Amino acid sequence: MRWNAVVGGALVGLVAGVAALSLVWTPHDPAGIDVSRRFLPASPAHWLGTDQVGRDVASMLMAGAQSSIAVALLSVGLGASLGTALGLLAAARGGWVEEAVMRLSDLAFAFPALLFAIMLAAVFGPSLTNAVLAIAFIMVPIFARVSRASANAVWAREFVQAAIAAGRSRLGITIDHVLPNIAAVLMVQATIEFAVAILAEAALSYLGLGVQPPTPSWGRMLSEAQTLLYLAPQLAIWPGLCIMVAVLGFNLMGDGLRDATDPRLRGVGA
Amino acid sequence: MTLVSVRDLTIAFGGALALRALSFDLRRGELLGVVGESGSGKTLAALSLMGMAPEAARVSGAISFDGERVDTLPETGWQSLQGRRIAMIFQEPMSALNPLQRIGTQITEAMIWHEGISRAEADARALALLGEVGMPEPQARLRMYPHQLSGGQRQRALIAMALACNPDLVLADEPTTALDATRTAQALDLLRGLARARGMALILISHDLAAIERVAERMLVLYGGDLMEEGPVAEILSRPAHPYTAGLIRARPRPRPPGVPRRPLPTIPGSVPGLADLPRGCRFHGRCPKGRPVCAEGRPPLVDIAPGRRAACLFPEPV
């Protein structure tokens, strides 16, 4: 086992575990405002102290992990499904269909995701759903490209020719032969994109385009702490650290998985 | 009775003719060998019979299968023939099997799709097939993945896959290149025996005259996209009419009897011309020991030189 996969897996496990735990228990109500207990330092009662309106920082961070994981899971799931379907279609049909799908991907790539999120928020109002849609929108062309490139490589292999010679349709070959053979690549890509999605969710929440109050989110905690940097820098440090740990965890895990599934990096001939 | 009839099959890539007006017939249950070097067009001809000519190729001419034109069929029309009535055995037993699927799944794939039978029934048939192709411990092999099988066993699995729907015609494109000499002989004998037992026609494509001799009754000799010679295998090998065939036969390695001095293996001078610079006239004239200026003027017609034998040469050897 590779060290990066182990460390990454541990960090991801930590974030996911905390998010799961926060569903049933947090030390305090993460939305519980108490102005008499503002800016308390860390103590056994408030592990990481309280913020400018007296909310317990540790509880907010725990609940904030939920938002990050939920948005990342939904947006990567949505983006990967749609993008992979398009990429597989492009590889299976070739010709103008492939051209059209790939040029549309280029177009989507060129379109700034943040702009798309602001547009969505302007039209439908800021919400978790719109944050998910905006991040999924970034994911679609990424997965379309990755899956098309890998699928094309599989289509060129002899066992696919054998399946054609056995009279299978392109759809049947795609499902039975192509998809299983690119699953590892997609899994690695999804893990890495998880990190991107967590970062994007934090950015959108920071701008007020993501999860809405009172639901806690790391990005909004950062933006609220921004004006208080000189007064209470720890309020910015903690959510920043959480974002860093989550992103680092998914990136390391993605790298580790890629190393484990790529025979060239394992030193074994393909 | 004619199973396959090919008329003036021409395959071009851009302006280059990879196959020039190939015509031949195949009877039901006939064992046909196609011999030729790399670039002779033999694989392209086989792929066309499968409806799998490369997309970049311009294909003209007519192919009939069991009395019906098939070259004009759309992709879905071919799909009902592929694997069911015409099957193909691929070259490389490792890469022609999906590494992520069990052998049993791959053998039953065509049956389940073409005949809509249940998994249990398909499994039973796959088991019988593996027995028929001489797979040791077929029950256990059905559950294995390709990497768990030896090269010879994988080749047997490929043969079983091709036979899954009891096709009328099997195309085998260099099916033994990946095997050693003993396995090659076994696989060829197996193919011949299975084709005979099932009354199945077989087209064996090979650059190896020994393989053709072992399996086929009749053979086609292709060079540079042209059919050079056609006839019964035994007759062609003992009395070739075309100088190219004669050169091929001379260049066969033979065991040297004890006491006979070592001699260099005869070769055909020159090398196979590329697709882009195929010579005019007879494709072979530049390398031909009997080549004369007239050979470059036009393509020599394929003429009957003996009962059942045709050759495309202006100066054929007497047969």
C-alpha cells in the first residue's frame, strides 16, 4: 500500500467520520447564538472557543463538514454520471457525434464555473441545489474528456473487436466491455475531483452563493471571520485548516489510487 | 453449394488500392487457406467478410453470404450475422479476451444475445464446448479469468467463443502466431477437426504455408492486394504456377537431413512494396525472376491453367 493512499484515506475518513457524527451529535447546537458568550477562548466547554455571536466553533466545523461532503458527493456524482455518459457516447459513435461532444466540452471548460454559479444564484437564488449544479457543471467536461480518451483506448483493443465480431451492439459493448475497463480511471478521477468540489463549495459559500444560514459551512465561516482577522484570527484559521485537510486528503487518496491502478507506476508491464 | 461468393472486392485507402478486384467462392463446409505476406490484403479481405472493414476504407464489389448480398447491409443487419452465422477467431489470445470477464461469460455472450437462451442453458453449452475444444477441467475454467489460463488454453477458449452459436463460417486470422510449434499444430488440428465434425466452412488466414497445408483443401495466394494464384493446396504446393508462389515455397524452412551441408535459406529478393508505391501492372514484376517489361504494362488476367486452378501470370510455370 502506498503511503499517500494511506494518509489520504485516513484524512478523508476523519472528515467523513466527523460529518457523520455531526448528524447525530455535536458538543453544542452549531446554530445556537448566545451574545453573552462571544469570543470565548478554547476551553473544555468550547473546545475551539466561540465566534462573534457566541456559536461553538467546534460544533460549526463538524456540521460544516456535512455541507462540504454532501455538496461534493452530489456534484461529483452528477457531473461524473453525465460526463461519463457523454464521453462513452462520443467514443462509441465517433465521427461528428464525437466532435460535437468534445467541442461542447471545450465550450463548458472555457466558461468560468464561478460565473455560472453567480448566474444560477441570480436567477434561482442562492441555495445548496444551485451550488451542486454549478459544481457539477465544472465536472461534466472533465469526465467527458477522461472517459472518452480511456474508452477510445479500450475500443481499439482486440477483445472489443471480438465483441463486434460476435455481433454485439455498440451500446452493449460499451456497457459490458468498455465501462468496466475504464472504471478504475474514473474512480481515481472522481477522488481527485472530490477535492476540487470541496474547494469550490467553500468558494461559493464564501461568496454567499452556497449553503444558506443557519446551516454552517466552512466557506461562510471564513468569510464571516474575514472582518475579524485582527480581533480573532483563530476564527479564520480553523475553517481554513478544515478545508485544507479535506482537500489534501482527497488529493493524496486520488494520487495513491492512481499509483495503485496504473501499472506503469508500479513497475509492472501492462 | 456456395456459401460465400466474393466478386470484385476492392478496398482503397485514399488513392491506394489495398485489395484489387478479389473474386472467389467458398463452398459450404469447405476449408480454405489464404496465404500472403503482411500488406497482401488478406486481413482486410477477412474483415470485409465480417462486415468490419475499417471506416477509412472505401469498399466496392459484392459479397454474398448464403445467397444474399451482405456488403450493403447496415450495421444492425451485420449484427445478426456476426457471431451467429459468421464468427472470427482472433490472433492474440491474450488481448482478444476481456481481462475483466470470466471465460464462461465471454463464451456465452454470443449465445445469450443471439439466441436469447437462459444463463443456465448457455453455461451448459459453454461447458460442452470447452470439452469439445479439449480444455482441461472445463468446469473450473469456466469460472476463471483470462490471466489464469495458459496461452494454449486461451486459444482454445477463443475457438470455443467462435463456435458458440454453431456458425456456418469461421474466419481464423493467424490464430496461432502467439503459440509455440507444438501448440500451433494442436490448435490447427483442432480447428480442422471441429470444422469437419460440424460441417462448418473455415477460412484460415496465414503467412505460414505449413499451417495452410495442415488445415486447408484449397488456397488463395495474395500479394500486394492481388489474387496471384488459386487452387487445391496439395497441387499448388507441389507444382506452383505463379513465380511468387514458387518463391514462397522455395523459401520454406525445411529440416536438414544429417550429412547435408548447411545452406542459406532461399529468399525472394527485394521487399513487399508499400501501399503508397505499389507497382503498375503485375504487383510482383519487380521482384519476379521471370519479370519482363510487358509485366509492368497491365495487370495479368486471372486465367484457368488447369481444372480448378487459376493464376494471374503472363508466364506461368507449366503444371
